[in-house]
Amino acid sequence: VEAADGDAVSPLSRGVEVLPGSARDLRLTTAPGGRVTGRVMAHHDGRPAAGAAVTLHGAQPRLVPQRVSAGEDGRFVFGPLLPGRYVVRASSAPLLDAEARADVQAGDVATLDLVLREGRTLAGRVLGPDGVPVGRAEVVVAGTSDDGTYVFRSSATDEMAALHVGKDASAGRLLPIGELGVMEGPLPPIPPRPSGWPDAPAEATPRTAHAARPPSGLATDPQGRFSCRGLPPGSFDVTVLHPEFAPATAPVAISAAGPDATVEIRLEAGCSLSGAVRDEDGAPVTGASVWVSAGAPLPPRAARSDESGAFRVEHLAPRVTIRVLAAGFAEAAMEAAMTGTPCAGVEEIALVRLGGAVRGRVIDRRRLPVAGAAVRVERPGGDARWAGQRTVTGRDGGFSLPAPRGGALLVAASHPDYLEATVAVEPGESVEVVLDAGIRVFGTVADDVGETLAATVTLLHNGEVVGVRPADAATGAFDLGRTAPGTYEVRATAAGFADASVLVGVDEPPGAVSDPAVRVDLRLRRGVALAGRVVDRFGEPVADADVEAARAGSRLAPRRARTGPDGRFEIGGLDPGRYRVEASHDDLGTATTDATLDVGAPGRPVELAFARAVPARASPEGAADRIAYSVVNDAVIVSRPAAGTGPGADVLLAGDVIVQVERERIRDVETLRAVLSRVRRATVSVAVERSGRRRFLAVDREAMLAQGW
């Protein structure tokens, strides 16, 4: 291969199939290549970021990302490159990554300036149930930055970053190279060896020597401390993992200004799960693998069943998913909830024995094979013991899966370019699954002046969510995938804008249409905000109340919010108009009001007041607001009166002796609490002794509820 004029040419490759004993002539025509050059600068002082790792990747098939280090002046050069669009990303811990897109033209040079912003630091401490520091705990930080980037950090990602660029990579955005190409998006955690797993012989696990690397800050030291540098501003969940404790998670908000964030997390012993694994005849299954998981990013804990089929897994979250695998049996999957003190659960798991097979082909309506379709075999009715066998079709659309010897089965096939299809089959039968291409729903989202928006677009059918896709921030384009004919609602939402929703009729396309599609263009108008406050009947703020704002005469779903500790809430992105606002609370019922919103006129904050008072357990002021009792010689005495009472009700005073409530004699606090729990009226009849005289009062029932009732 020779260049026509000796200039730098773009790389060129072509796959060729050669049969044994044959010869092929191949001619490759070169073309002038383009280049990408630029500088990497540090935002905090404006100096060149010397030594920053710069990565270039694009959309070309099997493109291996190219990597260089920025020079002393922060400059870098890539090329020659094939014409096309590329992404250039620079990393230099503890600064945040910077990236830019470059359009490369043949023979031209694209110039970029990448500015690395200063990252924030999250510091924390992990303590045990007794307050003792916990060392050697793994810390995982996952969440979304303020610019919408998903961030995942763990000891595993930091170690891979150290191997990858020779230093820590910020924000967990790694780009592995090699045959796998570029892996976009969050990296899944690499789980450690599950707890309870048998130890392998030392000689069976040879180790490769690596250069010594400093330990990651995402593993706690002996004082229980950890730190994570290079985080962007955003909202994150910090999860702590330790083999002797249950996983614990705490939310953390990191702001662009102000001090670095800190968090303290306490670990608990957690729950234990025990049980037995048996076959359908009740015989124990020995050596079954039991995997128990509380969901990502938590790694699973695991155990093996013994000779009696018994297993036990400890230090778990209260709600878990169980997967059981054993040779000769179908995988089983189920959910379990554990309660009690100490927290524990018991599961008897029956596995379905394999011995049959299901074979077939996946084709489209033209009877052409569908390669790469995901196929699963499962029991009708969603049998919890049967997690389903899975495979992927070959180039001829064929598949083969193990199955039980008898009983009805379902074969389901899915592919990104087709609608999912399900066929009933008996073990041993050969089946054809025909996939329908369906109709693609796509379009754009923009504001009322035509500017594109990074909105969230939802497809609904009969009120049920069918699919959710984000619109591209640069173009506003979205693609909701393929769907069956019917009537759908396409809804777009974006912060600061009112929802836009249209009904779309998706019809069966004519036979001549090869790729049927329906286009939907949505326009979002600037919305208005509804602010307000939720209080109880004494005017005290109510925290954690759910608030809904439903527009009068609209079919759109209500917009929702939750009150903060001060009882305040705000719902943005509403259309102008009249709204019915409703607040609900598990202990207080509901409260409603009306509000009228208009663009350009700040709406008056609304106040929703419950007819009842905040229960003691939800009182923001603590025990000082609630009544308190003392028991002396079988007499229940008011030691501290309630802070308030209902209108028109009598007041209990300190020193009052409770003689009767609802004509029942009161000798202890337990009896008083039981009587009050049976009464559903706002006031109760109470007989008290006050200053040597017996008085009969109508007392606010809620004012008689002590802290913790």
C-alpha cells in the first residue's frame, strides 16, 4: 500500500475471507488523513496540564482508542485519522475530565482547547454499631453530576484507572482498549469473592507480579476514614461494603462552591437468610450455589448448600433477590423480605430438574433468519422457581436451550429491531418464532422558540409506561424504539418547562413500507412554579408530606413534590391555569386547596392545613411538644401537658390524675394507650382529679398521645 503523494494517510483496513488452497488479490486505495491537535489547560490556575492523559475515540468499526500524554506546554496531536467525528477526552487527577468533539476532514487539522475543572473531595468515616471505626471497608460512590453525567467510583475503578493511564482517573469514566473497543457509560462493580465461598488451594490460583501501587482512598483505613477526590458537583449515593456487616448507603450532595463534602456512615449486623435447596421430589440438592443480592452496586453474597441442602447467608439488607444454580437444574430466582429482631428469614427453594430441550429458529415476517436475537425459555405464569434459560440466536437464527422433560413452556424472542414475540411449546418440539418489525416512534423536542432541549420523553399506552428515552442535548432528537399498532401518548418533560403531551395513532403500515416509522415533534413552553407550605391544625410544619398539583380538565398526570423539614414544597414546570392541589400524609389524611398560575406573575404561595395534629413520632420539635405521664401507686398523673389542643376542647394540666377515659378505669399508661387507640373521635371523655375535686372533661384525643405512640 503506497500513498499517492507521500503525505500522511489515514489508517485503512479491510477484512478478507481466504479459503484453503486459494489466492486473493486485494487493492487498498489510500486517502489523505486529518489531524486533531490542541492544548490541555488547568482551570484553577490557567497553566498547561503537562502529562495529562488524552484519549481519542470515535464511531468507526473496531476503532481502538488512541492515547497520548500532553507535553510540557499542554499540547497534543492525533493523526492521521479517517474523516469523521471524534471525541477527545483529557484526564488528570484530581481535576475533572474535559471532553470535546472534533469533525475531522481529509487533509485538515481540527484544533481543540480542553480545560480541566477542579474536582471536589468527599471525605468520610465508617463506624460499627458500637461506634468503633471499621477498617478495610469498601466504599462505592455512584450518582449523577449536575451536568447529567453518570459517575461511578470504587476501589476497582481506581485501580483500573491507575493501570490505564498511570494515575487516578476522575469521575470513573474509563475507556478500555483492545478487542473490546470503547466501553461507554458506567462501569459495573467487580464483585469480590462472595462470602461463604470455599477457599481454592493456593497453588490453583497463581498470581502475577505487578508494580506496587498506593492503596485506593475508597477503602477505609484503621480509623475508618476514606476520601474520594476528583468528584464533580452533583448528587451521589455512598455505599459501604464489609464482609462482617450489612451494606449501608447514605446520600451526599456535593456543591460547586463551599467546603468539601463529608459523611459518616454506621454499619449494622444486618439480616441472616437460611433455608434449604431441594428438587421437585423433596430430595436435598448438594452443592447448589445460592447468590443473594440487594441490587447494584452491591456485590452479591453467596453460599453453597451442604449434604442436607441447607444454606445460610449473613449480613444482608432486609430485601434481597435470591438466585440458585445447580448442575442439572434450571436456575431459580425469587425475592425475599426479612423482618424481626434479630432480623432473619427462611426460604425453602425447590429446583426444576432439566432433561429436555427446546430447539428452533427466529425469523422475521419475510422468513429471513434473525441473528443475535435474545431467546429465553420459561414456565407459563412466571413460576418463581424458574428463572428461565437464555441464549442468543446464530447466523441462521437457530437456537437450542435445555428445558424440563415435561410441562408447557414459553419461548420468548427479542431483538432491538423487532417487537418481542412469545410462542407456547412442549419440551422436545421444534418451534419457529416470528418477529414483527413494528413501527418506530421518533422525533424532536424543542422549546417555544425552537431551541433544542435535553428533555426526557416517555411513551405511554393506556396509562402504562412503555418506554423512556432521553432526548439528545445537542439536537433534541429522540427515538422511542419500535412498538405495535395502537394509540399512544408521547410526553416530554424538562426542568423549568411545562410538560408537552400528544396522542399518536400508530397504524399498521402498508406492505410496501420497509421501515415504518411515526415522527412526533414536541414543543415545550416555559412553565410556572407552584410554591407552598403544609402545616397541621396547630400551624406546625409537616415534613415528608406528598403534594400533587392536577390541572383542571387536563388528562396529564399530576405533578408531584414532597415537603421538606420546614413543610415547604415547590413544583416547577407547570402550564398556566387553575390547579387542584392536594397534600397527603399517612398519619394526617389529606388537605386540598386551589391555585391559579399565570406566566409573568409570581404565584402566591399556597398553604395546606391538615385537620389533625402531627403525631408525636413525626413532631419536628421532639418530645417537648408532647404530653408526658407518670405512674405513682397505680395512679396515672400528667407530668407535662401537651403544647396545644384542639379548638373547643378542654386542657389537661400538669398534676391532673387520670381517673377514667371513656368510662374505663386507668391504672397504668398501657391501659390509657389501649383505650385511646380504640377511639376514633376527635375528643374523648376524661375524668380527672384536680385540686381534690373530680372533673369531667372533653379532651382532644391527639393531645393525649405521648411521644412514640
